[in-house]
Amino acid sequence: MTDSIALAEASIDRLLQRGTDRDQTGADLLSAGMFDVLLAEEQAFETAAALVKVAARHATDLPLSGPMMARWLADRAGLTGVPEVAGFALPGNPPTGWLERSDGRLVTAGYLQGVPDGPNGLVAVLPLDGAPWVVFIAKASGLGEAHDLAGQRHRSIVLDGLTIADGGAAPLPITASTPLVVAAFLTAAQLLGAMETCLTLSTRYAGERRQFGRPIAQFQAVQHLCARIAVGVATVRVAVTHAARALDRGGGVLEVAIAKSKASEIAEEIAAVAHQIHGAIGFTNEYPLGVFTRRLLSWRDEYGDETFWNGIVGTAAIRWSTQTWSHLVDAGPGTDDDLRAVLDNADLVP
Amino acid sequence: MFEHVHTSDPRELRSLRGEIRAFLAEELARGAFKPAPNSWMIHDREFSKRCAAAGFVGMILPTAFGGRGRTIVERHVVFEELLAAGAPVAAHWIADRQSAPQILRHGSEELKQRVLPRIAAGDCTFAIGMSEPDVGSDLASVKTRAEASDGGWRLYGTKLWTSNAQRADYMVALCRTGAPEPNRHSNLTQFLVDLRRPGVSVRPIQNINGDEDFCEVHFDGYHVPDSEVLGKPGDGWALVMRELVAERSGPDRFLSTYPVLARALAGSHPVPLRAAAEIGRLVVNLGALQAMSLSVATAAQSGHSPEIEAIIVKDAGTTFEQELPAVVRKALGIRPGRSTGDDLRDLLGTALLYAPSFSLRGGTREIIRGIIARAVISQ
């Protein structure tokens, strides 16, 4: 880890530890430039992953990865009139929402599901005649709302007939599958942060809780549960770092697929094992574990669950046949191209 | 663990991978070997000698001893490629992986001059002398003893589960050289044993796959001259712990059954579409483990001692190599067998029968998880 990333981690850690007033903390994140990190020329993805990981360690309910995505895509596409902190949404595949031309203006149609709640509008990637565009949607009416397992509010919004302001839409200047890949990557980093806290809470609890006259950490059965969490955290930590560095080198589809698949799969194991270690207290809302395990169980399904990403890699591997090993370890440009081709045709419910 | 993840840029390793793949393709083309699971237990001295001649053995030994002066990461990459291809590397594997580094660090000058160039030439097979009839996970309780005599030591006792001892030239044996005081790790010593000299006898043991790849080795007063003692007498525990780090972190801890997946993807049995995600999960796990294992090698190359990280790779890696044949069997719906004439069915059969050994050798899963737990609970 380079110094600048360590500094970024320390800085957001300080902000979130200090923050008691939600609005003030949000303003602090903004003024510290935390939503802009994907625009950096170097180590953009590794820095972004470090920030969302630390934020997830604290279980903050302030949005971070969504505004990062919104800033980044709006900037890359050259949109104007987008607020500094906006939401982000993808329409799934096949898309439930799209852009149309009407009387020389761009209007949206269809709907979006699972849109994170926020006051400032959202940046979405919607197709226009089959080609992806980045679109800023200032205001839309809700069809309804739902809460995910983490307690975070999502809305379904109607897109029909919304006129897009001048400068509010432009062709996506990067490969079509990249927004999904990057969103999945940031979600894997969030999962890592929540897993790290589960490990900390579990090992601390095992060391403190006494039964039969000794800390339960002295029982081999409990030790092995702690080891399973540690191995899971280590696996995701390496996978996310690899994905970050591969993205920063201009590749990263394979590495993100691996990172999101492993993070989503291991989320379930870590949530279950952490609860097993904690016993009844971990199952209550009086103790913080549930805050993290509910996030694990919710986030693992965002931007492709493990079955989705395994299917992408598996479909590509069947095509790669005897070349699978070299695709996996060489991480050449052809590898990501093949994965993108599979991704473009894969069904994904947001 | 893995607080600071060390990564190697895969682009910088491509040309070396190209070299070793070209060597392996040539060997395959002339039928020198057939890809097999668990190939680091398959002994073929001629293959090892050719591998060495091509520069792929003794890579990190100093050039003065016939080594190639390559980096830890470069050697790691060659290990990966050899095992991914299912090549028969047992004749040089143990020597290259753990015995040569022990001799280089702790051997006498005379010993280094005599043995290391032979290892680098791929013409010297080593066995591991740790386990005994009553000593498995609890290594400090070894009972094989060495008594000082005639300008050296005499060995008495029995080592067990010693892989390829009947084909090996040497063993590095851990013996008790004094009372277990002040603690049970005290007064243990590592010795080089020449398995061709008198005073030592080897009995091969058949495993459940019908192969004779491990042995019982009996010492009846075998004589070790002082020049063949590794390190200072009594310091053996520290030495053997370091040796175990080399034994636990490498690609041999997650690639043992990869040739089964490679064969499954080669297309003789079509992969049903509904099985794509299950097969994809194996490929994903392989990629995750390869990254972790290479990260450990990269950290070691940067001067770190990633012991817990190495053990984590062993735990996750052996779980993966055990589940791989089980998943392939279910996903493709094929029946594993032996000499069925169908490569995939036979590879699956071998892999399934070897699978129980993966989480036993080099430290059982239970021992490994205990070490990991103690590391994270005390943090």
C-alpha cells in the first residue's frame, strides 16, 4: 500500500470516527474530495476501494460509492448541471429503462428499480438506440419504495416522459460493461470493510466471553470458527487489492469478477460464523454485529451475486478451453474482451 | 494478515511463463509425460534433469552452486506452470522447494559444494524426515534419536509417511538429541541422511490409489558425520519451522487437482450450460488462490516473512483442491473410474482418491486453523 492510500484511509477513518452529525460528516467528505477519487489519474481505483472499505468498517449510512460512480461517469461523459453529490443507478440487462429522441430533445422511458434514496437526482447509464449513454435524471416520481436487508431505502422510479436538460446526457465514453464492473468492484470493497469489522468483533468477543471458567477463544471449536473468518477476510482482501491494481492498469474485468464472486460468497459464511461465535447477544439489536451482517447479506446481491459472476467466468472458461490457465494468470487484454462479450449478453436484474 | 497486499504485475511475468510453457509443450508433444493430478508426487528423474537443463530447477540457488540467480517470484511462476500442466516433478520438487534452502542456510561448506549442484541439476531427490509412527501433528514429540559417537552421530528410530523415500537420495531428518528441557522444542536437531548408505532401510507403503508414494524409513545406527548436521545441534525446532513455511505456501497447495479441471474444459465431455456457474466458481477460486499464493511469494521476495499468510493459503488452497474433483463430477455428471480409457474419468478417479491426503500432509487442517486462530485472536 502506498503512502497516499494509507493517508486517504486514515483521513476518512478520522472523519467517520469524529462524525456525530450526519450532515456535517457528509459535508466533510465532500470538502475532502472523497467523492472525486475516481477522477484521479493514478491509483484511482485502489484509493476508491480503500475509502469505501473504511466507510463500511464504520457502517456509515452516508452514501459514498454511489456518488463516486455518479461523479466519475458525469465527468467522463462531460455532463453539465450535475450536483456534487448525486445517486447512481444501472437499468439491468436487458434494460428496464432507456432514452428516446422526441421533438429534437432526449426523453427517458421505462423505469428503474432498486435506486438508492437521495435528494439530489441520479446519474444513470441508459441505452439510446442500443448504445449506452450517461444521463442525469434530476427528479422522477416514485412507484414505491423498499428496504433492503441492511435497512437502506431503495425506490423504483418511473422514467416515462422525463425530458433531459441540455448537457444532461452524453454517450458513455468507455466500454459498455465498465460501469457495472466498477460498481461491482466498489461493492466488493464495501463487503470487505464489513467483513473486517465482523472479524474484529468476533475475535474480541471470543477473547472476552468466558464460559466454563475460561475465555471461549480457548476452545478449539471456537478457534476454528475464528480461523474461517480470517481466511475469508484474507481471500477477499487479496482479491479486492488485485482488482484495484488491475483496474488502475487499465484492465481488471477478470479480477473484478473474481473479487465480487468471492466477496459475495464469503459474505454468507462470515455472517453465519460471526453469529455462531457471538451466541445470542449477536442476534440482538443491542449489539453492533447485526449492523454488519445485515449489510453483508444485502450488498452481496448488488451488481451481480456470486452465481452471476461465476456464470460469466464459467461461460468464458468453456470458450477458453485448454487456454483457461493462461487467460487466468496472464490477464492479457483478450481475456477482458472475452469477459466483456459474455457480460454484454448476460441477464442481470438490478 | 495480508494487511499490506504485495502484488506482482502479471505483464512482467509473461515472458518467463512463455519459456516454461514452450518447454512443457515440447515435452508433451513427444509424449514425455501425461498430465496428472498430484503430479508433484510423480517421480521421473529424467524429466527433472531436462527441466533443470532448461533452467527451471534450483532457480534461486546462488550461481556458485549451479543455481540460476532468479527471484523467488520467478521460481514461484515456474512452480505454478509445472503443476498446472500436471508435469511429473517429484524427483526434484522437495529438494528444490525446501531441502536446498535448508542446506544453503544451515549446511557446512563441504555439504553445500557436494549436494547443491546436484539439486540444481535435477539429479538429486530428497525426502522429508518429520512424521513418525506416533508423531504426526505433534511434531515436537519425535522419538527418532541421535546419539553422539565417532566424530558424529548415530540415528535410531523410524520415520513414517516419507514420500518417495524409496527413490530418494537424501532425507533431512528431525531427531531428538537431548532431553526435552527446558521445553519440548529444545534439543532437536536436523540431520542430512544419505539413504544409500548402510544403517537405514526403506519400506514402501501402498496408498488407497494403489501407488507406493510414501514409505517407512528405519534407522538402525545410521552414522552422520558432523559435517552433515544442519545448523547447531539442539536448534532443530527453529530450522524445521522455517522449512515448514516453504512447505506450506506454494502452488502445490492449490494446484494438485487442476489437471482435472483443465481436462474437463478441454471439451471431451461437454459442460452443460446450467453447469457454467459451477465450473466458473472453480475458475474464480483458482484465480483467487493464485493471487494469494503469488502475493505470499512477492512478500517473501520483498524481505518479509509472511508465515500466517502462507498458512492461510494452505487452508484455503487444500479446501479448493479437494472440492475440485467433487464439483467436476457433479457438474458434468460423469462417473470417476480407473483405467476406463476415458482420460477425464480416470483423472477424476485419481484425484478423488488422493483428495483426502491434501488436508493431512504439511500440517492437518485442524493444526493449520489453530495456528491461524491464535494469530488473529491475539491481535
